[in-house]
Amino acid sequence: MRLISYLLLFSIMQVSGTAFSQGEKVTIVAQQVPVRQVLNSIQGKSNYRFFYRDDLANLDRLVSISYQETALETILTDISRQSGLTYQIMEDQLVVIKEPGKFDKRTISGRVTAEFEEGLPGVTVTVKNTSNGTITDSDGKYAVEIESEEAVLIFSFIGYQTQEIPVAGKTTIDVLLQENAQHLQEVVVTALSIERDKKSLGYSVTQVDNEALTRIKLNNPINSLAGRVAGLQISATPSGVDGSTRVVLRGVSSFSGSNRPLIVVDGIPVDGNSYGGASVGGGRDMGDALSDINRNDVESMTVLKGAGASAIYGSRGANGVILITTKSGKKRQGIGISLSSSYTIDDPWVFPKLQNTYGQGAFGDYPSSFVGLEEPWIWSWGPKMEGQTLTNWLGKQEPFTSQPNPFTKFYENGHSAINTVAFDGGNASSSFRASITNQNSQGIIPTNKLSKQTINLRGTSKLGKSIELDGKITYIHSSNNDRPYLAEDNANAGWAMSTLPRNVPLQELQDNKVNGLGIEQWAWDKTLSNPYWAREYKRNNDEKNRVQSLISMKTFFSENLDFMIRTGFDYTSRNAKEYAAAGSAVNANYRGWMNQAFGNDMEWNSDFLMNYHSSFSEKIDYSLSIGGNYRYAQSKGISQSGNGWRVADFYNINNLENYNTSESFSEKEVLSLYSLGTISYSNLMYLDFTYRSDWSSTLPKGNNRYPFYSVNGSFVFTEALKIKSDILSMGQLRGSYSVSGNDTGPYQTQNYYTVGQTALPYPVGSMSSQLAFPNFMPEIKTSWEAGTNIELYGGRLSFDIAYYTTVTKTRSWMLNFLPLQDLMISAKMQEKLRTVVWRH
């Protein structure tokens, strides 16, 4: 029978002491007295408590001791030597007495909770200095076996303070974990959505949380990264609301492919390319997939800068990766409701500076006639504007004076209103979040308007201890009217006003868009339109419906082994229309025209990942992951164009005198297998490796496989040198080397032709303007970097410094057809593109 006694009797021996925590000294003299009585005497007149089993035979051994004002540990060591018993001083002046090697195994159980006293699942519970441990279940409960009375349980969970609790005779231990904000800042999301301690990474990573992203209420959250990530260049084009954004990470590194980083949302790569933009000859920016990211649904963004960080993503990650983690439901009591509203005003800020001395004309002279006016008489280098009366372009007399800057008059303040309502909730095993966002925006050209709605649903669930489910679906609808025309388009208002003579009032253009015959009035550069005529009669609109989905399942086979399978698709349906009315010389020679297009884009990604982690010893840990990905992309569309309106102001394809239709289709498949591993020593040295092989359908069959690999190392010198300072919180040296590749778009390895629509009785085709390469070679990029990361004052001040070099080579270039006599040239070229940069 096991009896536990706390001796409360006094003996005739003299014992004195003070608080143990203050270095209590004990005086005791005993000659041939049982150990039981000695311990009883010490406890009776001190703050110490002794814990032992009554059936310990050695408690009756006789000992002789004599100490004056001596530390208890010294006295107990002497008693241990004479009796053969051992001891351990625990917290709260508790002393455990036992016989060496005598302990019966038993199970310790309990419950781990967090805020709101709800059970915390997934908490790691280990017995210190052993490999024994477990994980809490969906209700936060656990049970673990101990083999020693001196056992100490360690409770750890990401985002919470680790606690160590001695067993000290207890059979039930309940724990309340406290959040650790500092630790949360150190954990970053890396490739394949694996969470890592930032100091363990051998490459440069920057993570930006939701608070920083929403501090400035930009419509596109990608633009919020500007100035926050070293090496990341973000340029928002002046193309109206919902325009595209140019994103380049660590400079241009591809000759002919995209230099945009890969965008990964909740582990699923998404298409971030543009839907169409302006060329030198004109056009409009149709926006890109990045503008569909709802800033109010974003939890954080992580930028993987170097190729060593993103090599595991294959060719699409060759230019870096931006990982976006969206919000999910949180454990709470009841259902939480949040409202977010923002209203921003876009004020045109920078205008061209114009001279106010000379008016229309050339060489100091005013044009004698406005009929067939050409250069140089459309310039503003005529007579000085001194108020003299001259005949204007409308044939009327008016003062020859300088006019206000037309840019400040034509453009107006834009504005944007975004409102979001979100519902979320959850318990220990499940969570959900639903949000609805409505955006209405107007650009600095008043007719440029956007209406966008985003609905997002996400739910997670844990089935017992071994299965985790995660699902999400997002629907986006947007409608955009009158995107501004750019470059050398005849409807580019900025270009028109830059050519407008300085003496011409802008109001005259607005009041005289057409003459009595309905013909556009514009007297200057014949390749341009009156900006007010273009605003009213050259219009465009586009509509988009986009659906993104995700479903994943993660299974825990054991504490060290888990398996994840995931699939998700990104589907976009778009239609766009633009037209110009009749009556303008620069629009189909007064006939007018119309273009319209309908298209569908789809990308489907499915992947799996198996993770195993363990340790070789107490100081050496390792992990290994093996996975694969299958990507299928498809794009198809129909476009129609024609000119010559039959009936005025009826902008329908059937109202054109002639039009034609074309159809397009493309598809691409990429199969990938990859592995990655990590080994760490004592939390101060880390070594990572990654390896991936891609098989692309766009490359020749015998040459369609290309590998990627990287090696990354990290050395935390503050841990190695045991630096404990209030100033220097963490210091790290890191290095990385990687090789990555890039394939090409569909249908580049063979020549092809298209069938044209004509009135001829036989088919007519046209060849592609690009020369095909049957032996197309993938683009290979080699990169290495070295850097350091230093955190001061608890991470409030940090320095991230990197030196890197990138070399891109071995790429077959796409060449346009040359004159016939030059077609015998070799079609294969090899070049190198090198980038060497310091970043801090």
C-alpha cells in the first residue's frame, strides 16, 4: 500500500531557519537518529515540505549530523550519503525523497486550455529529456506516461508561451497557455505553406501582417507592399480604377518570359497575369488577377525573395513568390461580426509643367489658315501671348492669351468606397468565416467607374485527432466602364492635351465636340481625337466573373508523420466591348468600329505532401517532406471586330457593315515531383535542401524535363555565443545557392497557321510571325546569396542585409521572321543575363 506522509511532528532536536527562497540556513544536531525523525524535525520548524513513500525502508536508518546555519542542500547530501536515499529540491520548497531507481510508471492526464477556457487541440506535451510525448485532442485533453517522480512535462504550441511543470506527485495537471506575441512574429509561412521559425531560414523572407497592409486603404493589397519589402518593385500603372500592377522582385531575370513573382493564395498558385494591356500603338489596361485579391480577407503576405526560397515551386517560382494567407474563423463564444468601411479620394497630384509665353504657330508666326493644319503650325512656338486679338480655330476673334494648365481642368478627383461585413466563429474542432465586400470606385476620368463584389466562404474542421479539413470558395464579380486609353491611342486624353496649343481654352473643346454635320472637331495633330469627343463617343466596358476554390485534407498518422492532399481551381469568365461612333477621321475614316471578346481561363492545381520529423539526438532534429503537383491550364475565347455603322448610336455587332470572328484555344500541363528537408543542431545551426523535377507539355518530348534544387544554411550566432542582451535580441548569418528553370508558352515548338475569313471561294491561311524551335531548351537560372538578419530591442528594430547574384542562360529565343534571304540563319541563341545587387 502506497502512503504519502507530510511529517508535522516536532523533535527534541534544535532546528532553525529562514525562507528557502532567500537562502535559508538550518541548524541541526543529531546522533544516531532515524532519517524519518530528522526530516520531521526540519519540516516542523521551517518552510520546507518533504514528500516520500512511507514504505521506504531506508527511512529508519540511523544517521548522525551536526550543522550550524548551513544550507539545506548540504545537509540533505550528507543524509543521502549515510542512508542511501536520494533527494530533489522542487519549486515551493518541496523536497522529494526516494530510493534510487524505485518508481512505478504511471499516467498523468489533464486538459490544456487557452482564452475563454476552451480546450486547445494540437498542443505538444512531452516529458522533458525523453522522447515520450503526445498531442492534445480536439477538446484539449491529453494523457502521457512518466517513468520518474522527477519528471517534468513540457507544454508547447505555436503562438503560445511554452510551460514546464514538474509532476511532483500529481496525477492530474491542467494548464492554461498564454499567447506569446513575440513568438508569433518570429514564425513565418514559407514554401508549401510550411510554418518555420524565421531564424532557421537560409534565405531572405519578409512577412507583412494585415494591420500593416490595411493601414493605408489601397484597393489592391499588393500595392500595400510598396516600400515594405527590400528588393520588391511595385509600379501601379496610371490606367484608371482596377488597373494592373507591375511587380518585379530582385530585378528582371528572364529574357522573354514573365518576370512577375508567383502568387500563392492559401497554398494554391493563382494566375496573376494581366488580362491585356496597351501597346505602343495604344489600347487600355484591362487589369490583372492581382486586383481581385480582397484586402479585407488577407491575414498576411510573405515574400520569398531568393530562388533558394522559391525553387520548390518550379519554373513559376523562378522570379520569387508572394504567399498570401487569408483569414479563417477563430475560436470564440458565439458568432463574431465585423464591419469595415473605407472611403478614399484620388487627387491628381503631378501635372506636366507648361510654358506660358508662346502660343500656337512656329518660328514666331501664327498660322494663316486652319484648313489642313499640319506641323509645325500645330506647335506652341508662335507669337508671344500678349492679349492681341487673333482668329481662333473656330473662325472667331478672341484674345491671344495663355490658358490654365488643361490637365488640371480635364481630370477630376476620383474616389472609392469599400464596405465589408464578415461573420466568423468556431470551437475546439471547427471554425468558419464568411465575408461580403462591395466596392464602388470612380477614376480621375469621371466616366471610368468600377463596381465589384466579393463573396468569400471558408471553413475548417478536425475529425478526431487524426484528420483536418480545410475548404474555401471565393466568388468575384466586377464591371468596369471606360478604362482610360493609353500610349499612342487617338483617345489618350493626356497625349491630346500635351499637343494642345497654349492659347486654346479647354472649354472650347468641350463645347465644340462636333460640328453641324456630326463630324468631330479637332484642328491639331491628325492622329488624335478631341478628348471630350473621345470621352463621349469612344467607349469601352468589360465584365468579369471569377471563382476560386480550395479543399484540403491533412491526416496525422503519428506525432511525427502527416500527409496532406489538396486541390483547387481558379476559373475566370470575361467579356469586353469597345466601340467608336462614326464621324471621326481617326476611327475607321469616319465610319466607326467595334470590337468585342469573350473568354474563359481556367487553372487547376492538385498536390500532395508527406511530412516526417524526428531527431537523431537531443540536439539534432530533422524533417523530410516529399510531394508532387499536377497543373492544368486552359484558355479559350471568341473575338469579333468590324467597322461601318448602318444605324447611328446602335452599338451592336449586327449593325456593322462588315465584321469577322476569330476563335482561340490553348492548354498546358505540368507534372512535378519534389522533396525538401531540414536538419538543425541545437536551434542554432540549420541546413535545408530542396529538389524538384518538372515535366512540361510545352517543351519537346525528349527535352521536357528540367530540375530545380537549392541548398540553404543558417547560423544563429547569438545562440551559439550565448549572447543574452537587451539590445541584441537575435543575430543570424545565412547563405543560399539554387538552380531553377523556366519553360515557355504553348505551341512554340512547331510552326502553325490560322485560317482567315474572306469572300474568296477557297481557304486562306496565314503563318505565325514567330519562328518555331523543335529543340526548344528551358531557361536556366543560377542564383546565390549571402546575408545577415539582426534584431535589436526585442525585434522593434531589425536589419535584413543580403548580397545576391543571379545568372540566366541557355535559352532558345523566339525570333520573328526575317526577309526571305536571311531565313537560313541559326535559330538558336544563347545569352546571359546577370544581376548583382546589395539590398538592405
